Amino acid sequence: MEHKLEFAQRLRDAMVAAGLEPRPSVLLNLFNARYWGRSVSFQGAARWLRGESIPEQDKLLVLAEILRVEPEVLRFGQVVRQRVQEQRQRWDHGLSYQEREVLDAFLNLPVPQRKIVREVILAFAQAHGAKED
């Protein structure tokens, strides 16, 4: 339930940042003017703003576009985005050219051979005391 309340707070904050009053009627009118599917009811918009429900992905994308925020930030918050960026930096800065070359070659292998290579790498890691995820 807490994640729904956190989403509602991010939604209200994004509406305020966009210069909008965080009310269901405002959200309803903007959303239904842009959404190509079945329109959202006043009660549906109110549930989003009260933290009782979270919109489905297609609706979330439209909300993010209207409010000019990234969909993943609206849905999950900045913390998740920061974690993703940290992981990406780890891969961007932590790998040498040779390691990237090996990973590219691995990704070009057929799936059965990838499984074999994975098993070999994990066996080496286990033999050297590394933890498997």
C-alpha cells in the first residue's frame, strides 16, 4: 500500500511542478484529452491522487507525457533512477575494452552456447570463492 501512496505524492508533486492544481477534475480533463483508450472516470483519477491505485503502464506513459516527467520517475521515484544510473556507470567505467569485447562475443552466441559459457564462468567463480547471485 505504501508504494501507492508514494506514487500519489509524486503525481501530485508533478502536477504542481507543471503549474496544475492537483485535483481529480484537472487530471481527468488533461488525461482524457490525450489518452486514446477508454476514458478514465473522476473516481479513477481521484484514486490515483489519493494513493488507492496506480495506473496501468499505458496510462502512466500518458500521464508522464502530460506532466513532462520520465515515466519511471513518476512510477518509482528518483531513487530507482539513481540506482539504475549507478549500475550503468559500474558497467560503463568498470569494464576494459577486452572485457567489453568478450561480452559482445558472448551476446552474439546462440542461446545453448551462452548457457554453457555461463556455467563455465560460474564454476570458475565458485571455485575461487565468489558468491553466485
